[in-house]
Amino acid sequence: MEQFEGKVAVVTGAASGIGKALATAFADVGMKIVLADVEAAALEVAAEELRSSGADVFAVTADVAQAADVDRIGAAAMDVFGALHVACNNAGVSGGGLSWEIDLETWRWILDVDLWGVIHGVHTFTPLIIASGGGHIVNTASMAGLTSNPGMGPYNVAKHGVVTLSETLSVELQMTHPEVGVSVLCPGWVRTRINESERNRPDLVGVEEVEETDAGLLAMKEMVNTWIAEGLQPAHVASLVIEAMRENRFYVLTHPEWQGMISDRIDRMLSGANPWANLPGN
């Protein structure tokens, strides 16, 4: 995608973190933006910040786990701006623990947002981009979609799903609508609030918080909090996405030094070795 000025973008999870940074980057190159997030107050703050800088934005409070909400986002783009050229299916949550101990409600919540949210976006936004003459789709996965580290079962499953969905979509569009590009964003540690995802957990899914007693899992959570706090700035990640869109490049890997984890997984697979944790640190 070479031309951004005057084009229309949708960004989910736009109230904070990578989503907010993507929206800001799109505004900087002259795009009109539909911001979507489940956090209404934070969404309005983000929208006002962009408006104050001169950006043309429209905010939609929406839960990407609900197909009807994602349809409303797409409808807003068409009704307000008359087209849709870029869709960033970015909203995500996280949660962890031992795979067999994580309650099923948590599994469903994470898969509903992180995987079904992207499925809903692909289903709704792709036809609108085609009808608008082409553009680009960016699906936010994670390095967790290319590796399989412990304590992250639901998140790993969702993000692996996003990667393979994106790969499939890319090939399908090359065959049928090459005017629509696809990128999958697989970030490592970024300074976001994804480790505070419980703040957005729906009340109907809420369960009583169980005190963590496993020392290993507690230590892992503390390490993750530290790695996130010391991670990349979201604005840097957004700049990598813009670059990938300009180059029509599919994989967007934010941490080149982590690529060994991917090759190690593939090497183990091909050699018949068993999986093993290769945890990314600083």
C-alpha cells in the first residue's frame, strides 16, 4: 500500500497500547480513522487527543468478541467516511496459568477476544476493503503465535490461530483480490497494559480471583511484568507496521534477536525433538 493520505482505517483496541499508537501513526500520514475499543472512557480520551491534533476520527465503543459489534465498526467506517481501506484487528487480552488448571471461562474469554475478534474483523472488514478498491489488513498476533512457551495456553492457542488465519487470508487474497495486502504483527515485549487485561473482563465471565500459590507461576508473572515495562514503545511498533504496509510485507517481527526462538521450534519439529521452553528475556 503506497498511498495513505485520505484513506480510511479501522483500529480495534485503539484506546491504548499498540492500537492507540497505530491510530496516531495513521493520523500522522493523513488517514481518517475509526477507533474502536471496549473501554468507553479511555476510547473517548484517545479520540479527543487525536482530534486536538487535527485528525479526522470517529469512535465506536465495541467488544470485538461480538460479531454484531464488529459489524457496527465496519458500518461506521462506511457511513461516516464512505469507504474502508485499512483494518487493524488489534484488540487483545491475556491470561495464564497451567493449561489444565485455567478455568474454561478464561479460555473462552481469551479465545473470544484474541481469535474470534480477528475472525469477526476478517469477516466484516475484508469485503468492505474490496468494495472500496483495495487496501491492507493488519492482524495483531504475537511471538506467542510463533512459539509455545509455558503458562500461556489460551493466549498461545489464540495467537497461533491468528497467524495461520492471516497466512491463509494472504494467499486467498493474492489469488482473488491482490489489491488487498495482509500483514501479521508478531510483537515481543511492548509497553502496553495487556498484563492488566482483567480490567476489561466482562462481568458475566467474571469468576472469583483465586490466590496464586504456585511459586513458579508467580515468579513468571513478575518476570513478564518487568519485561513488559522494559519493552518497546508502542510508537516504534506502529512505525514498523507502516513500513510493512508500504512494502506489502507479511510478517512484522518487532524483535529480530528473538528469531532464534522460531527457528529452534522449527528445528525441534523437523528433528523429532520434544518441545522445550525458550523464554525471551531482556
